[in-house]
Amino acid sequence: MTDVTRQEADPAASRTGVWFVGARGSVASTAMVGALALRSGLARLTGLVSELPEVAAARLPGLSGLVFGGHDIATISLPKRVEALAAAGVVPHHLPEALASELAATDEWIRPGVHGHDRPQRATAESIEADLRAFGKAHGLSRIVVVDVSSTEPPAPEDPALTSAGGLERALDAGAAPLPVSSLYAYAAFRAGCPLVAFTPSPGPRVPAVQELARERSLPWAGSD
């Protein structure tokens, strides 16, 4: 299978996956319900910078071509999370009902997240990578962008295994890798050919070994909010 970041001739018309780490959290849920509302005509484009002529010239992926999925350790469904956000006044009260089918369909692609280190990190990374590849194949996506909006972690530990991609691979093979969870997601995303946006100051892709993997795969990443 080719990398899921393969570009089509017209990126604005292709289908792009947005895979949230922390998909049932408030940030991801609000972003998804907002995008769904916009493309359903239930919200106005006012304030959407990507619609300005100066930015639209870059031919960014359109809202109609975005497909959402993700990982989360929370068990509450996405529709229920959006209902809670509406009750709190975060999103308009009519949206949970109006977008019920779209939210339920999106929730079908939210997979169980990583909860601590309950199994070897190699196996966990392979599972995350498989989820991403299955998502891309099922929806015919030309690319997937992984967006980490999960809870912030402490800095990465000092460990020689985190200083180079080769050292990390050997540690993973030995079952002794010390990757923070955010970095494990970044590692799996790069292995799947996906660029990544780090929405928090968690270690994520900033670990030297993971950065090296991104360079080897010619994959961009951004963030450290």
C-alpha cells in the first residue's frame, strides 16, 4: 500500500482525512461539529480565514472533502459529547440534532486510544499505524493529517534511545522503548506516511528520534503550542 499522503493532481478537490488524537475531547469535537455545520449550510463562513481570496489561492482542501476520525481513551460517543457542548453553550443548541447522522458516522471511526503503557510500544505503534491505513483505504483518501489535541504531557525523559531513529528502532524491538504517548502517536503517524500537527506542548514529534524519522520520510510536522 502506498503512503496515505500521496497527492492527487488537484489537492483542493481530493479527499483529506483529519485524524484527531483526543477525538472526543472538547477541542476536536468543536472543530468537527463546526466543519460539519459549515458544509451542511448550518453555519456561515464568516471568520473562516481559508475562504479569503488571498488564502484560497493556495487551493487548500475544501470542507466538502474532509473526512474525520481519530483515537481517544474516552468512551462517551461523539454525539453525546456534542450534546454536552451544546448544553454548556459552546456550540449552538440545534446542531447536535441537525448533525446527528454525520456525528454518528464520524464516531464509527474513533478508535480506542493509548492508555499508558499496557503493552509493548512496538505493538501499540503498529496498531495505530494500521488504524490510519485502514481509514485511508476505507475512504479513498489522498492524504491524512494527524492532529494531536490530547492532554499535555510532561517533557520527554532523558534516554539515549530517543536521540536517533536507529536507536529508537532497536529499543522498540527490545520492548524497552521509553516514548511518551504523544511521541508514540507521532512515530506511528510518520510510519503511516502522515504529516502531523502538534496542538499542545507535549513532546510529540519534537523527540530527536521521531524528528529524524519525519526527515527520512520527507514528512512535515508543525506545532508545539
